[in-house]
Amino acid sequence: MKQDRIKEILEKISKVKIAVYGDFCLDAYWLMDPEGSEISVETGLKAEAVASHKYSPGGAGNIVANLAALKPGAIKVIGVVGNDIYGRELSSQLQALGADTVSLTIQEEVFQTYTYTKKYYGDKEDPRIDFGLKNSRSAETDEALLGHIESALMNYDALIFNQQVSGSITHQKFIDGTNTLFEKFNDKIVVLDSRHFNSSFKNIHRKVNEIEIAVLNGLDLKPQDDVSISEVRKLGTAVYEQYEKPVFVTCGSRGIVCIDAEGITEIPGIQLSGKLDTVGAGDTTISALTLCLAAGISPAESAAFANHAAAVTVQKLFTTGTASGDEILQLNKEALYNHKPELAASLSRARYLPKSEIELVDENVLSKMGHIKHVLFDHDGTISTIREGWESVMEPMMIKAILGEKYEKAGKELHMQIREQVLEYIDRSTGIQTILQMEGLVEMVDAINVVPKEEILDKFGYKNIYNDALMEVVSIRLEKLGSGQLNMDDFTMVGSIGFLKALKERGIKLYLASGTDKQDVINEAEILGYAELFDGGIYGSENDIKKYTKKMIINRIIDENKLRGNELAVFGDGPVEIRECIHSGGIAVGVASDEIERSGLNEEKRSRLIRAGANLIIPDFSQTEKLLNLLFNK
């Protein structure tokens, strides 16, 4: 999604009036104080002292919090609380969020406000204390709720129907009455999210997870079971055909599958690093999703927006988080999408063009072929292998920077933890400028907090250390090349130079863009004998992201030449150039190269490039003629 479009959606959301029916709960947090406890005079037993306590809306109340974060025009709540202190606190907190609580019905008898109390002794959590598990809604309460639901359907743009607590709906008559209303207001946006009554309601949009969609199809699955995306597509389609209303299937890190009248749309997950907390992500999803639908946004685009919102929430630890418009916009700026994760994880799922090693990742790209006029290439690992092994230089350099003087003395467990973080970061940042990788290193050194603050270098200092180590390796290779011990073919991917020349013969304008320093890229391209082929320019890092990024170059090529997306192709072995190409609408060819052998497939690169969004995957350029025929529709 583009920034301007997100802003448009947020503006539309600001006018939406939305109602929420559901199981409104109160989450209570008691921080205990063992030292402050005293012996009871009456019983002789030691009392338990509470040092502090706080409360927040849970269940459907968390949906209200998520709605409020996106600032709609109005929020109405429909539900039940008991005539107790927790009900009054919950009502007060919902009002503080800006919600209308007039329809929050108070049931005087046989109903306690659903409250989940967590007792903490330092970092240790005691078994939870729950209130309301034996609740039974009266017929009078159900009648009142049906009246409130009907009023909301008449006067609000959309209704979220949320059910989480086991046994919270106690009468079939309530379900029947609700279905009658949903049939009467069939054109109204109603989105269901139910743990126990998914199959009981009709004439509604459904938000379910991959297990719930399987259960709706009669399958007996457990929460820990896996359901493939291809199976989700089939199961979701079956439910859509049965109920003829949009179905949204959340698949965790794999994204959301949307099935509606337009067909099936897979919304890729967003790649996130670090610790995540998925509790509450479903509440964020249904909130953002329903607001978008009520604002007139298509189901597929609504799912994409909700996907962004959930990605914000899961990064908030130790709290049931929400996602504001500003947070969604910020995440969108740097969002890394997780395209086709199952294909990326399994080479056996690969489909190739006939009699070739060219993997067709996205068959829709075939309709874009035949119009290419400009081609941008990444350098290291795509054409040149002169810097092969840079990762093995950067890894120990970063670990040493993070551990500082403790590098030699660090325990095995700490060393492995740091190494895992470093490898994940290198994998995620492959293709960006070295200076930006070092900027990330500065943040890691500071966050891990082993090196004293005053000893942390800036990004330029760390870059110098890395470059010095890498150039020791590169210089030896260049010396062998200059002395004639090795030749150009020993440091270029198989078929790459011939492919570049074939493109030039067709009048294609070529560009070279690298994350390495610009002058080093130019020097190495000249030494290897192909610099003059890049008449569009050779680009590299200038230690200032305001002057150069691959995104800037791709956008400049498109703008200056007034290109349509299908007139630009990008070849690269890193996710950065692939992502930016896809974002611009171009044709992205991932080069999953084995840099040591200079030919053949690197499965780790293949996985990384597919997840970044590559349309095609090639191992090298050995099948130049087949590749040219594909690109130019011959």
C-alpha cells in the first residue's frame, strides 16, 4: 500500500460510525507486595498485600480500544455487565475511549462482569482469578440486546459481532433473533469474529483463522495443526460459496487470504524481527478491517490495511496493543512483505518454464512481458563475485562490535544469542548500503548494552572496520586478476557478461546499482571489463541516504523516462532491489546465485528472494537465450 492511499483511508475512517456487540471484559493486573503483608489479627494468617493495581478493557473492550486508536466518527458498544465494581470500571474506561455505553446493559442477577485478574510477584505470575464463568444471560437481557443491535444496524455504518467467552450466548432464541436482523439488514456491513458460534450466523462477513476455516468445513483440527495457504484458499472458497459474503482468513505471519466476489486475494504477511506478542492481533485486525469496509474500501484493500495494523500491534510487548494511523504509516514506510512463504520454504513446490531452470514464481508476470526498455542490475552476487563471502566478514565484525572487550570471555549461550541476531540482521539487510547496515549495527550495540555508551563508534567508524577487513580479501583477488593468475570469468556469474551484451544489442538501457561505495563499484566494473555497458549509469553508496538508495534510482528511472512498470526489469540477488522493483510495478528477477561456484542455485537466496516478491528466479545467466525469449516475448 502507498502512503497517500493509507492517508485517504484514514480520512474516510474518520467519518465512520461503528458499533460493537460482544463479550466485554475487564483485565485486572495486581502487582503483589510480599514484604508489605501483615498477619491478620482475626485469623492469624498472613494477608496478601497489593502494591499497585491497574485495569484495562479486554475481550470486545480491546476491540473498542483498537477502534478508538484509528479515530472513527463514533463508537457504540452493545453488551452486558454485572451490577458490580468491575462493571462500573469497565463502563468508565470504555467511555474514556470515546465510546457510547448507553447500550451496555446491566444484568442485576446471575451475572458478574467478566474479569480476568492476574497476580504478579515480581516477574512470576500466579494462576489467574476469573469472574463471570457461571454467567447466564436472561431472556430479558437478550431482548434488550436484540433491540440495541437493531438500532445499531439502522443508525450505524457497520457492526462488529464479537464472541469470545465460552457460554456467553445461552439461548438459541438470541441467535435466531440476530439472524433475523442480519437478514433484514443484509446490505449492512456486519463482521463476525466468534470462537464458538462461527457456523451459527448468516448474512455476515467472516473473520476467521486458518483452523477456524477448516472447522467450518467439517475438519477436526487442533490449534497447533498446520493448514497450507493453498488449502486455506479452497476452504475459504467453500465457505464463501455457502454464505455468499466475504471471508477473511488470518494466517499469522503468512498474512491474510481474502475471498469475495472478485475472487481470491492473498495479502502477504509483513516480515518482522525481534520478539513478538500475537495476543490481541485478531482484535486489531477485525477493528481495522471493519472500519475500512464501512468506509467503502474493497475487501482486499481492507485486508491489506488490517494486515498493516496487526503488524504494528504484535511488536508491542507486555501490553494489549493498538495501532494508530501514524504508527501504520510509519510501518508502511519500511514494510518488508513475506511473499509466498510456503513456496519459499520448499524447492519441491517450484514450477519452471518448460525445459529450463527459470522458476516461474508469479505466473501473472507473463502478461507483462515484451515491453522492457530499461534494466537495472545489482552488482555483487548478481554479476560480480569479487566480494563473495562478504557476509562471513561482516558476521564476526558485528559480533565483536556488540560484545566489545567481552568477546573473548563471553559465554557460549550469549555468543550464540548475539550471532543469531547478527545473522538475522545480515539476512534482512542484504542489498542495502553498507553505511545503513552499520547504522543498524550502532543501534544493536546500544540496545544490547554490553559495550559502554562512550565506547560505541558511529556508523562511519564501524564501516571503516568492516571495509578494511573486506578489502583484505578483495585486494588478494584483484592482484590475482591483474597478474593473470585468474581472469574475468573467474569473478563473474556464468553467462552474465553475454547476457548484458545481448541486452545492449536490443537497445536496452542498462544501469548498475550497488550497496558498495560508488567508486569501488566503478573500479571493479572497469577492472572486470563491463563498465561501459551501463550507459544508464553506475551507482553506489555515497555515505548519505539522501543522495542515493536503490529506491531513489528505480523511481528516477521510471520518472525521467515516463515508464510504465512493465518497461523496467530489475535483476538482483538481494531482497532490497526486488522489493523496490515490485513496489514500482516492474518485473523482478531474483538471481539465486551460488557465488562460490558462480553457477547453480543457492536455496537460501531463492527463499529470501521469493519472500521479497520476485516474479522469476534464475540460478545464473547460463540460459541466456531462453531468458531473452521470455523477457521479450519471442
